[in-house]
Amino acid sequence: MTIQEIENQLVDEFAAFDDWLDKYDLILDMGKSLPPIDPKYKTDQYLISGCQSKVWLFAEYRDGKVYFTADSDAIITKGIVSMLISVLSGQAPDAIQSADLNFIDRIGLKEHLSPTRSNGLASMVKQMKLYAMVFKMKS
Amino acid sequence: MTIQEIENQLVDEFAAFDDWLDKYDLILDMGKSLPPIDPKYKTDQYLISGCQSKVWLFAEYRDGKVYFTADSDAIITKGIVSMLISVLSGQAPDAIQSADLNFIDRIGLKEHLSPTRSNGLASMVKQMKLYAMVFKMKS
Amino acid sequence: MPIDIQKVRADFPILSHTVYKRPLIYFDNAATTQKPLQVIKAISDYYENDNCNIHRGVHYLSMKATEAFEEARKEIREFINAPSTHEVVFTKGASESLNLVAASFGKKFLKPGDEVVTTIMEHHSNFVPWQIICEEKGAVLRVANILADGDLDTRHLYSLISEKTKIIALTHVSNVLGTINPLKEIIAHAHRMGVPVLVDGAQGVAHAKVDVSDLDCDFYCFSGHKMYGPMGIGVLYGKEKWLEELPPYQSGGEMVKDVRIERTTFNELPFKFEAGTPNVEGVTGLRAAVQYLKNIGMEEISLYEDRLLKRAVEGLSSISDMRFYGTAPEKASLVSFLIGDIHPFDAGTIIDKMGIAVRTGHHCAQPLIDHFGIPGTVRASFAFYNTADEIDRLTEAVSRVKRMFA
Amino acid sequence: MPIDIQKVRADFPILSHTVYKRPLIYFDNAATTQKPLQVIKAISDYYENDNCNIHRGVHYLSMKATEAFEEARKEIREFINAPSTHEVVFTKGASESLNLVAASFGKKFLKPGDEVVTTIMEHHSNFVPWQIICEEKGAVLRVANILADGDLDTRHLYSLISEKTKIIALTHVSNVLGTINPLKEIIAHAHRMGVPVLVDGAQGVAHAKVDVSDLDCDFYCFSGHKMYGPMGIGVLYGKEKWLEELPPYQSGGEMVKDVRIERTTFNELPFKFEAGTPNVEGVTGLRAAVQYLKNIGMEEISLYEDRLLKRAVEGLSSISDMRFYGTAPEKASLVSFLIGDIHPFDAGTIIDKMGIAVRTGHHCAQPLIDHFGIPGTVRASFAFYNTADEIDRLTEAVSRVKRMFA
Ligand SMILES: Cc1ncc(COP(=O)(O)O)c(C=O)c1O
Ligand SMILES: Cc1ncc(COP(=O)(O)O)c(C=O)c1O
């Protein structure tokens, strides 16, 4: 699926819920279903530190595609991370670099990606695009 | 005349005028008529410095009465000084110390004696009362 | 007269707002308080009628603004019972007041080997400035511990005081734990050792009557915005003998007496420490806030807020796995907690979605949070415009969070 | 579109006041400007709807206030055409911005024997901080002269620049003389010598379009209250490379990254320089002021104020014995004068009684006033809400003063 298709799917999933708490229930489920990161990457080197929750991010390059794994100490953050990974992992570097990820906004979670938000997610997206750029240059 | 009588006289004089500019004309006249201070007292030692206009003040003690002479580089300040001197000069230390000088307020010139006013007059009154106190102690 | 809560709430327009389609419950009062209409109106009135730069002007508006400014200083002197108005210095906030003392006191009095004593429960604003000046001067910062319930370990504090100690800097009330420190006892002890005491009153001044003369503290610092006044204004109270001795901090404007190319002499107190155009708006708003508080009565406020605290503690304690941080017997009206192992960010995000504003994280008191070895806490801090019903809604919200993350 | 003066005046409620039973004429704009309803309303709206402490909160109000704060930063970046928002630091005013740079730059870069170059026309806020830090560091303050008409003597200024010069600190516009300094030329010259330039823009920013990128200045400082915004808020623009190098000034709050008992690390720009709770109200009001100015147009404002100046100069020149201070060809909209030998305090007091607010004294520029050997000047400073008619009333008032003291 393309990035856009996965984004649309996510937006649809959230559209089913009206109440904010239900939406967050869904985010929690997504957080719990995030495949675990290899513990050896859960170190300071892979840490993206926000003010309040921590995010660890690792990326690999195989057959022209970038694969991300990640973790966080907060489950909501993990939920958002999980969505970002489902959208961007397994995509080509170019597609990742140009993704505008407006699904977060469409779902109504824009705040979580705001650079003034204290959870490191904005830096995480920056880091994901950086990985994509570096892999592209190397290939 | 007592301090109170002189104060009343001054208040009456000003009551004749309605317009502020006329009142200030009277102050200017008073400023011009202030007897000159002996030039040897127009030195830093006798200077009471406000922010904008300077006041020099000198006092003598004769026969149980305090006599003030003063000068200023601004004529309006001289006018107010002149009034203060006409009220306090030649009075006994006790009377000077207890004078509340509310004529300034009654004339509507209170601002000129406010400690936040930039003309040194508040400090001048303080200084006049200090002279009175010192003379009283010495006698 | 007990607080008429409906009347009080009507004074705070923001309290009738809704967020996420739910009525707003504002429990972030330790971060900043909301403003009554009386304060908002004082600000508009000031700009519509009296706005002017002050002190040196000889014209009408300038005299009026100067008078208003100095009247506000009197009102604030009275509010904290400072001996004299020239011991009341206006700053932009508690942080600036604290930085001012650390910088000026440090410049004048700290030498290599000297010590400054503080506590582990300080807000960064009363910690980092001392850390920096100590490093600059080769002095040592000694940090007093707390007990298990969040009370200051005064025995440890006292053991840190020696002939090397030049000043003690500690908070009146901890913004994380709520702990109210036994200032009178500490100050008396310090003075017997010849050591001055600076008090960070940012969390102290809005919740109970503060009397700096009775406390006998050497400095007391606070912010307008945490006591129902405007942002951008704060106060430094300092004993005259100290303020006279300290060198000026910032320079320019009203704080000089005589500026020559060769050398400058400084104005008298309090102007010596008030560089630049003063914030007349802020001072006017702060005065309105003080009048508002006086009208309600600080005793009534304390009583009312204590009742809110009691209800919150009772309600939240009924939930299992709650971990409370700060349970000292003398405690201001706030609760810091974690819900089992749930990350404070997770809890705060969900509680917010229920319309309740709580703060999460380290609350600018990282040494304290590190001491507990946790990522932060959820903090609900109460004001006299909060209601028992709102407290119950918090308890419900916390239960809901617990269920969601189970 | 030319300024619609009736419409503009209606925006400023204070302008319809009377003093001493005469309509208020406000000519003290260089001290502080009046505020349009748009700014006053932005402040009330903020407190009634959005008030909150910012940055670290995860709840609704805090996010909204944070966003408003950062949007304001963008707006101000654009207003002065700074390359990046993180080069825009909020302070409490120009004086604080200037003190910040003097203290932090001095701490890092000044050594014994170094020199700082400034001018004799500086406001105390851009003079005393340099004097103090130079004394502290054993550096020397060199002071450039002015020419007879009040223009900066740039040849003298240039002659003071040497390898010892670490920074030049000068004003954009003199608050006494009105002189607009040829910044582009001076900055280009300084940069060729490898010397950075700080500009005191307190009197520059409200009266003509300022473009810090075009000027290429290293620092630019100004106050909100002199540009129709609230008191208690100001700006420091600094080039990233400098701001990165300077050590933090005040500490506490948002400006730290990591606080350990042993050591603290600092946040990135601009937060590194913003200690304590930021003045969200002030920033919101300043944003409204900038939007108001943009709406009217800085070019229109300059043109209009130039016309007022021309009329004032013509009118006052028709009176004999007038002594003008500052007649440079490039001049902001203010006149400083003495009426023969009449003391400025005398003149100002009488002019005030005619309802006209002018400022008298040394205008916090004592070295300049001493240079002229006078007790001070009378200064009338104009804004775009003043009218030609008001200017004529000033001329009449001055004639009247002259007659009274004849
Ligand atoms: C205990 C304490 N001290 C100092 C401060 C700093 O106050 P401000 O940010 O208003 O300068 C705060 C609040 O943030 C506080 O809670
Ligand atoms: C040229 C100049 N610089 C600096 C300042 C200081 O500004 P503020 O008092 O707003 O800090 C002023 C105004 O007083 C000024 O006119």
C-alpha cells in the first residue's frame, strides 16, 4: 500500500469514534501492538528525548525500503509511534521524505506532532526523514 | 503671624484665580521676589538635588527662630520655595517641625511636594524640618 | 465570611469555558492562576485612562501613573507586611527576583570555598542560579534532603550549616510536594548561626497570609501571575541592610543617580534595582489582585483550599495502586501522584481529554524527581475557585485512566 | 493608503481625555506610546479565554497558550525580518535585552585591555551596562562624539575601532536628538574590521520599517511599550551564531535541558535565554500591536510622522530665541528644545498645564546633556495619532511660556 492509502485507512478507523476517550482507547491498542524494538537499540544512542516521554527509534535499509522499529516509555506515545511506523515503515526513502503525514492532523491529533509538544514525536518524524535521506545517499 | 495664618493668606491669594496658568503666573511672581541667597551658600554643600531642578537651602538660628534663605535654577521651583520660606522662615523650631504645610495641597499644588516629583521640593521640606530639629537640640 | 463559590467563580470568565465539549476544570493553579475580572479590568482601565511612563515626567499622566505605581508598592508592602516600601522591589517574576539575589549576592559575598545551602525540593529557578554563581565563584552548593513523606529533613539541613555558609536559599512551599517548610524555625536557627535566608515564595504567597516581618526572612521572592495577578510582574522583598549592600543587577533608566562617562552612581532603594521602564500595567494589575485577595480574606482562602485538598486526598486514596508524592502534615493544596506504573504523560493526556487541566512531568524540579527515580508526576493544584464537585470529577477521571491502561 | 486620522484616533481611548479641563495632547511618545483598543482587547481576551503557563503542559489551555506564544514569535520575526524565529528572544524590555547582551557577551568575550565602542548619544540603558561590564572585566569603554547638528561623528567612531574593539553598541535613533544613525554603513564598516554591532532599537522600531537582515546587525533590542504594545515585554534579536556562543543570562524554568545536582545543561535557542514563566500576555499584546502597525503600514506611518515633524520645526522656529538640540538631516519625529534661558522644568510644567504632555530633563541620556552643558531639554515626540492641529497648539503653548517668563 502507498503511504497515502495507509493514512486513509487510519483516518477511517478513527472516524468511527466520536468521543475523544474512544479515540485514545484505539491509540492505546495501537501502542500495545507496536512490535518490540530489539533491546540492544534501547540505548541513549537511539533515544529521541522529548521533555516527558522517551522515544527510541531504529531504522534498517533492505531492498530499497526503510524499516523502522521503535519504542516509548509512554503508551500514548507508543500508539502514535505505531501509527507513524505503520505508515512509513517498508516505504522507499523518497516517499518517506516527501510524506506530509497529514493523517495525524485529520485524525485530530495534530498537537502530538507540534514541535512545542513535550513528547519528542516531532523530533522523531524529523529523525525518520533523516534516516530516509541518509539511506538514499548511501544507495 | 502664625504658620497657619500665613498659609491661609496664601490660599486666599490663589483662590482669586480659576485658571491654572494664572495661578502659575502668581507662582512666577513669587519666585522672582524670593530674596537672593548669599552666593557663598550656593555650593554643593547646600544643594538639594532633585532630578530636574536644583535647590540650594541655607538656615540660620536667631533668638529662638529659624531663618531660611534659598534659591533654585527653575523659577517655578523658586516660587514654591518662596512660599515655603514665607511660611516657615522666622518661626520657632517646634512650629516648623509640626507644620503640615497643607496649604500646598489646598492651593492644588500637592504634586510639587510629592516625593516622586522630580524637583527636590519634598527633600527640601525634609531638610527644613531637619534644620529645625538640629537647632532645637543645640539650644 | 466563608467563600461564596458561585460569586467567586463568576469573577473568573475562563472558568465557564468548555474544552473537548466538557466543562473546563482548571487544576493547574501552581503553574499559573486564572485572573478575576477585577484584575482584567484594572489593566484595561490603566491603558484606556492612565498609561504613561513614570517617575521623571512632570506632566499630568506621568504623575498619575507614578502615583499609581507607588500606591501599588504600598499595597504590596502591606500585603506581606514588609517594614518599608523601599524594601519592595518590582521584578518581572519570581525567577528574576531569585536570579537578582543570586547574582548580586554572589558577586559581593561569595568567595572560593564558601558554601550556599539549598534543598532538593527547589524549583529550578531557585537552584540553577545558585549552581551557576557557585561555580563562577568557586563556592560549593550544599543540598538538604527530604524525608520519606516529603517533609524537609531539617536535621540534615542544619548539619550543612557551618562558618562557610554564606546564605540559605529555600522554598516556602514545594511546587511538587506541597510541603510547607517550617520557615520561622529554620530562619531563627540560621540567624543564630549568622546566616541570612532567602525564601522562594512563588508557591507561598497566594495560599496563606505571608508576613515577612514575622518570618524575619532576609529575602522573599514571588510572582504576580501565581497570585491571580498579571504575567510579567514579580516582587523581591529584601531587608534594607541587604539591599543596600548588594550591587545593582540590571542597569539603565531610573536606577541611576548620576551617569558620567567616567563613572555612574546609583539611585536609592528600591529604584536601584528597577532598571528600564517599569511595568506599570503589571503593578496595577497586581495591586488589583492583592485587593481582590484581601477582600476574600487569606484565612478564608486557606481554609477553603485545605478542604479541597482533604477531599482530593480522600477521593484519590480510595483508588488502589495510587502512589502519592508529598504527604507532609503541613501541606499546600495540591496533590502529586502516579497511578500505578502508568506514565504521567499518558495519565495527563487522558485526564486532559476529560476537560481537566493537570500538569505532568518534572515541574521544573528535576533534582527532586530524580531523587524519586520516576519520570515525573501528575500534579493537580487547587485554587479557591475550584469546587468539591470538580475534585470528585478528578477522582473519577483517575479511575477511568486506571481502567483504560489496565 | 494615507492614514485616516479620525479612525486612528478612535482606536486610542486615552486620546479623548481631558486634563486640567483641556483636551489631552500626548507628545511623550518616545517615553511610551498609547495602546489601541486592539491591543487592550487582545490582553483581556487572553485572560478571559486562554490564560495558561506554557511549553511543558500537555493540557488543552497550555497547548493553546504555547501555540499563541510561538505564533507571536513568528509574527515578530517577520516584522523585523529576522532570518529565524529562534533568533527572536523575548525579554521584559529593551533595557533587559541590552543588559543581557552586555552581561553575557562581556562574560564570554571581554578581557583586560579589550575595548567596547559606544556613542555619547546613548540612553543609559545602552551605556551603563557596558560601563559596568567593562569595569568588571578591565576593558575600556570608548565613546564616539556627535557633530554640531546632532549627527553621529562617524569619522570619530571609525577612528575608535581597532583590533582591541570587541563590540560596538549604538542606538538606532537618539531618544533626545531624534538622529537616525546610518546603521548600514556603520555595520558594514565594523564587519570589515571583524567587529560585531549591537543596535539599541528602542526608538527605531516603531517609526519606520526595520529589517535586521538587511541591516546585518548582530543584535537588535527593543521594547513593546514604545511600539503601541504592552509594558513588560521586549525583544532581543541576535544572530544565531552569537546567541549560540553567549552563556545564558538568567536561569530557571524552561531554559534548562537537564538539571542535575552536579551540573545543568541548557535548552536550545531561543529558550536558553527565556528564564522563568514567559509573559504570554505581553507577547499576545505585542503581536496585536504588530498586526495593528502592519495594517496601517510602516511607510504610511513614517510619511505621516515626518509631516508632523516638519510642521513642528516650522512652527517652533518662528519663535525667537528657540534653541534646538538635534537637527540632523535624518531625524525621527521628535523635537528637543529650550526656550531661551527658561529652565526645561519651568517650560514643561507650564506646557503641561495647557494639557500638553511633553517630557523634560535629561531623558536618561545624561552624558549627552552634559555634553551640551544644559540642565536638560523639553522634548515633544510625535506618533501617527497626533495631528497637525495639536502641533500648532504646541507652538502656541511655547509662545505663551515665553511670554510668561519674559
Ligand atoms: C516554587 C517555585 N519557585 C519559582 C518559580 C518560578 O516562578 P516564575 O516562573 O513565575 O518566575 C515557580 C513557578 O514556576 C515555583 O513554583
Ligand atoms: C534609545 C533608548 N534605549 C533604551 C531605552 C530603554 O527602554 P526600556 O525602558 O523600555 O527598557 C529607551 C527608552 O527609555 C530609549 O529611548
